[in-house]
Amino acid sequence: MIPNLSKTFEAKASFSGDSQLRLQTIVRLRWVGVIGQILALSAVYFWLGFDLPVGPCLIIIAVSAWVNVFLAIRYPARHRLSVNFATALLAYDIIQLASLLYLTGGIDNPFTMLIVAPVTVSAATLPLAYTIGLGTLALGCTALLAFYAMPLPWYLDPPLSHPILYKIGILLAVAASMPFLALYVWRLTQEGRQMSAALAATELVLSREQKLHALDGLAAAAAHELGTPLSTITLVTNELDRQMPKDSPHRDDILLLRSQAQRCREILQKLTRHPPDEDPLHASLTAKEMMHEAAAPYMEGRTRIKIHAAPSATAAGPDARQPMGLRQPGIIYGLGNIIENAADFAKNQVEITAEWDGQTVQMVIADDGPGFKPEVIDNIGEPYITTRSAGRKEKAGGKVSGLGLGFFIAKTLLERSGARLHLENRTEPLHGAIVRIAWPRKAFEAPLASREGASAPQRQPQPPGPGDPISDTI
């Protein structure tokens, strides 16, 4: 389930025919540029008194203003630009700024660094290939401005003239800052998109689990309602069987009817293994029961799963009582996903251990597989960070690879319940991965207390007796 879901959200996070740039955004940015250019031109000409070609500069600025007016009339404000159209508009911004710089001193103009801005916008909204193309255009324009431009507006005496080495230095500064800023913004944008897609996947999985638990409740309610008529059918068929002669042609039909009624009762008994959440008696479960429920889908696999639950050595009195929490779909799903990963990577056995005292409830899931890779252990749990390529193999022999969303979703759901996860490897000579999940005991038991309140008595497990610690091996 998770790999298909991951691919769906990865596809949504990738680029399609439309860019991530809205028309409203680029129009507003250009208006800021137009106003800034007019203010700079006015300050240089009227305040500083430098002589410059005001007419051509105003024409270039006016063209940008008219382009904005045309776009605002032609398209709605929230129109999402196509990749090619957005690239063309950003390329125009580079050429427009380069034209103004040509008329006002070229690379000597201190506003030369603004030519990096369209490339940075492209890095955040367009595919990488288009950003590289715009960066090449901007760098080419800057190189031309280093050698071909009108003089910088300055005092007549003494005139300002920078040596060619200085101009090359500015060119190199632009060339160095452009890819750095573009790569930085591109990386931040990619991480933001991946995180948004992963969180959306988490919400979808949690919604799915809640619906499944609701179906469990409906199935159990249906089983309760259907139990009485099925019992009546069984009783009637038994009476008919006793009264019917053994050589009657209808006896086989009665036996078939009774066997089918019995089969229906068996099916309903399976449905009632997960009673409805509305039942206060079954809305709660102990730490051991929680581990069993999370591990149940993987009990019949090739991996031996061992479950052990016991209070810590320092727990005594009420603290030794096994903690009980609410049956939350998010916690069950999160634990199940981690157990599934452990079973996939394990060679022979997965050990699931629960330990508690008055302050903490801790569950430890350990396998005897290759363990976490040291280079990725600190990043596991982030979206699209995965070690799945080193895991189990398909029947055809190819390795199963993942996108890292499964563990991210599990980690997110568990942390929402108040848990904290810690990952480590077993110390030599042992090998394998260990995932520690720890809740403050108050946080583990709080949802149940808030749900039940004083209206219904809580199912209290007895303190561990002579038979504890509780251990099961499958």
C-alpha cells in the first residue's frame, strides 16, 4: 500500500506542464522592479544631477509597465503560467535589466547584482533545466556588459574609470553568486514540496485507518444483530432434521441449510475479533495488546516475531500496573509499519519488547538484519530518505525499493500521540536495527482518560503476577 501511495504523491510533487509560478506573483514582482527603476533613475538624474539618457531608459521601463498591464487584462490574477511562458517572461526581465544597465554604466553600475533575481525566481518555480538556461542568459548578458556599455553617469572631473581587472572581478562575483543562490533556493523549494506531499500522504493514511476501524465497528454491530436469527435458523433446522425421515429427499437440503448457517456464524465470529470502538470495554487496550494488534498481520510470515512485555526493574506497586491506552488507528498503523520494516530486513527474528514504570512507557522493536546504514541513520524519518534498496527481495529476484514515506508516516503518527523515536544499531558482535518508541506514561494513558472520564469504569489490568513477565513467540 505505501509504495503505491508514495509514488502518487511523488508524482504530484513533480513538475507537470504548468509551472509553480502564478501570474499574480510575477506581475507584482515586476511592478516592484518598475517602481524601483523609476526611483533610482529619478534620484540619479534629479538629486545627484548626473547626466544620463533618461528618454531611452524611460522607454524601456514603460515597456515593462505595459507588459504588466497586458498580462493583467489578458489573464486572471491566479492564472498559473506554463513553463515555457514563465521562462519567456523571466528571460524578458533579464534582457530588460541588461538594457537598462547598458545605458547606465554596464557592469560598473552597482545594481548589476539584480540580474540574479530572475534566475532565483526560476530556481523556486521552474524545472532545473530552464533555470540553467536562464542562468546562462543572465551570465552572458553580464559578460557583455563588462566590455560593452555606455559610461557610468558620474562627475565630469575627475571621470570614473574602473580597470578591466575590477570589471572581471564583478563578473566573477555575479557568476559565483548566481548558481549559489539558485541552488540554495531550489533545494529549499524541493524540500518544501516533498514535505507537503509527505504530510498529505500521512493525512490520507490516517483517514484510511480511521475508516477501516469504523468498518470494524459496523461489522461487529452487524454480527451482533445477525447472531439471533442465525441461531433461530440453526435451531429450526436441527428440529426438522430430527423429524425428517432419513430417506426423505429433502433431508440433504436441510443439512445444507444448517451447514451454511453454521458457516455464517463462523464468519461473524471472525468479524467480532475487533469489537466496535464505541464499546468502552474494547476501546482500550494494554501495551501488550497494542503490540499484538500491530504485529498481527506479520505473524504468519517467514520471520519469527517474539513479543515480551514486563514492568521495568525499578517499577513497584501501582507503577508496575500495565499501562492502558486508547485504541488509536494512528498508533496501531505506526507500530505496524515499523514492525513490517523490521520483518522485511530481519534474517530470522524480530523482538518486540514493552517496558514501563510510573513515568515512561517504552516499546523496542529490534531485528537481526543488516542494521541501519551509518550514513543515513540520522536522516531516516525524513520524507524520501530510504534504505529499502537493501531490504527484502521480490520473488523475481529484484530488490524492492521505496521512497521513505512509510517510515515518515509512521514516525509522524507516533509523534502526534506524544511518542519520541530513537534509532540505533545493535552493538557488535550482534547485528541488526533497533527502534525505540517512548511515551510519557501520562501521554500514553491521557486519551483514554479524556474519552471515558467518570462515565464508564476503565478496564484495569492486574499488576503482574507470578506468571509475568508476559512473553509470546510466534
